[in-house]
Amino acid sequence: MPTPWMPPLLPLFDVCRSAILRCSTASAALCWLLGAQAQGLQAPSPAFAALQPACTSPALLDTLDADALASQLQRCYTYPAYLARLGHLYNLQQRHTEAIEPLERALLFDPDNPDTQLDYALALAGSGDVASALNLVLALQNNPALPGSLRQNLARTSQLWVSGAGALPLPGTRISAGLRWGHDSNLLGAPNLGQISLTLPTETITLPLEASSLPRPSWFSRVDVRLHHVRPQADGSRWEIQAAALQRNSPHLNAANSTQTELQLEHIRPASATDWGHYASASLASLQTHAGTRYRSQGLAVGLEWAAHNASTSSTSAAPACALRLGLDGQNRQLHSNPGLSGRYAGVSGQWGCTPAGGQLYWQLSARAGQDRPQDSTRPGGAQNQYGVRFHTSMMSSAATTWLLDAETSHSRDAQGYSPLLSNNRQRNIQRFTLRLEVQHQLMPRLAALAGLEAVAQNANLPLFTLHSRGLYAGLRAQW
């Protein structure tokens, strides 16, 4: 919402924006002088100028949050350091639309300040004007006085925006589609054994498994479409919707064909430099296979999040350096093809992710612990305790190439014996490890090629639940 002093200046900002984007001191200054004469603006009075030390003092600029700093706007609107700091704080809170006006005005007074120019570019991108933000970043890179480290960061930022791989503009919608071809050694996830031993009251017998129950390697193709929409709110919070549909087909193994859909709605109140944020989400998921499996789940999650921003006050630290989430999760898991195995899950989860200096690397460590309780008291194994740890990292080896690594380990333990026929009703324990390594290379703006490998190793004290698989894949991904 415009402040009382803004309405007469809004036309002036529209006229001057192109000059600011070109980073020309002379053109911006001339635009300001002509606009001031046309609108009859007066220079600050000597009495008002006496307030300058307070408006630029560290006590004011370094200790107040954005809303407290904005309360001083009426008396400090002629000081570029104050205006730049206000816009920077708005960016930290992802209030990019509010950051644009003070940053524009700061650039009218000090058009050659690279920190303010970069903050202005981040505000433009965050409010959806990526084209203007890119123009400004490209112009900044041509400034010979710019430090080399900052020029490299700007080059990476411009490459990300050109390719569409950068942060999603707010508000905004991103859609991506991918096509993948690959080969898997165990496409059905069958146990790695050719026979099974059954324990009877008087003896143990060993029976061979049918050929259809053995691991079967095959080629496959997968198509997926994803949507991510962000809607910011006036109080600094935002709504996010994510949806995905995946279809897998195997020309030589129809039983492996499957369709998967996911939908999630999340409300986020981001953490600030001094306060915890919070989130709440609801999700739906479904899986249906050609072999007859029909699975549905509904989930709810709530929790707190905290962000550790870079200690520097430079604009290059507009994004949090690290972020933490702690929450409670619940799911209703329904296996319609075998209702006796359905259950309800409740647990806790946490995530810790960081972007070290330079922005070329991101990593995230997440953990979860909970219990799946059966809806049918006769379910084999009864309640099941579940634990998991996952590590994800992405690293840019060049402006066009990114490497991804996902590794996850999980453990589950039944509360009761699984079946009298398997190891005399022994309780089931399962340890599972999955690994995915992928490389993505940008072919052109919004189109990337990818290749990767996947591996799954699942061990269990009941041999029926032991399986291993490995696979390779290659594909294309487009986003807009």
C-alpha cells in the first residue's frame, strides 16, 4: 500500500525505471531533476536535514526489523542508505513487492551502488518481473569496478534466471515436463530368492517361487508433469500448491506399468532473521499398477521453521544461508487392493538445509520417526515402527551443468510376529538403502538433458522381504 509521500512520485518512478535499469548515473540524475521541477518537489529543509544522523545511524539501520524501520519512512525518505536497508530487509522476508519502491528511490539518489542494484534485481525477480531483473544483473556484470567475486555470483544468477532454474518468482507458476528412458534390473521389486522356506509345526518345507515372482529386468519409459504455484499474502506468508502426475510403461513387462499422482497444499509463514516461522500442509497421493495394486494416502503436517541468514548485510545474502524445519506428520494409508494391510501413520520429522557462500552448492539433511498402526488388528506384524534419514545435495560444476545426489536409509520393525509360516512367527525387521546420482546439462533456455543411475538394497531378517535393484536412465526436461 503506498505511503503518504508516494502518490506524487509514482509517475516519476515509472519514467525513471528504464534509466535505473541501465545503471546510468547521468540519466537517472537528470530524470530526477526534471521530475522534481515538473512536480514542484522541494529539497529538505535545514531543520529536516538535521535528522540525517538518526536516519543513517547504525543504531537505526542495524537493529530494527523491516516494519519498525518502515515506521521512520516519512522523515527518512531522502536518505539512500535508509531506503536501501529497508528494501533489503523486505527482501529477506520475501516481501519483494514492498521492497521495490524504497529500492527504486534509493537508486534515484545513489544509482551506482551495486548492493542496492542487486537488491533491486532480487525484488523485481521475486515480484515476477524476471526480464527486468535479468537486464539489471547483466548491466551490473559490465561494471569494471565490480569485485570479481560479486561478478561471478551475478553470472551464476543470470544463468539460473535464463534457464529458469532459479528461485520461483513470487507470485508465480512453474510447470515442468520430463521424459525418461531407462533399464532396471528388478523393475517389479521382487524378492531376490528363488525359493521360500515355510515353517510348519512339525517340519520346515522349501518351495520354489513362480517365475512371475522372481526379479525381472526390463526397459521402461516414464513421463511426468509437475506444477508449482506460489501465492504471497499481504502479511508476508504465502500459499503453495504442488501437483504431479507420473506414468511409467514397460514395453516387455506390462505388470510394471503404473500411474502415480500427488497433490499438496501448503501455507507457510517464513522465518525472519529474529522470529520462527511456521507451516501447515495437506496432501493426497495415489498409485495404481497394471498388476492390480491400488494405493491411496491422505496426509497432514504442521511445524515450525527457522532461518539463519548470512551475517553480512550485503545484498548478496538476500536468501537464508540455512533453514531448519521441525514438525508433526500424519497419514491415512489405504491399500484398496488388500485392505488388511492399510494403516495410519503418525510421527515427527526434521529438515536442515544450507547454501554455503557462493551459491553453487546446496545440501539438505532430513530425518523422520513414527509408527504405522494397522486399521485391521489382524494385520501381519501389527504396528510398525519406522525411521529414516535422507541426504540430498545439488552442485553446479558450471553455469550449465548441475549434479544431484540423493541417498536415503530407513529401518522398520514390526511389533508382532509376521506369520507362523515364516521363521516361526519371527518379528520382521527391514533395512533399506536407496541411492540416486544424476547430472543435468542445460541445452538451451528451459530445456535440459539428464542422465543418472539408481540403486536399491533392502535387507530383512525374513528372506521374503530382501530385494536389490539397479538401473540407468537418460531423458529430457523442459520447464516454463
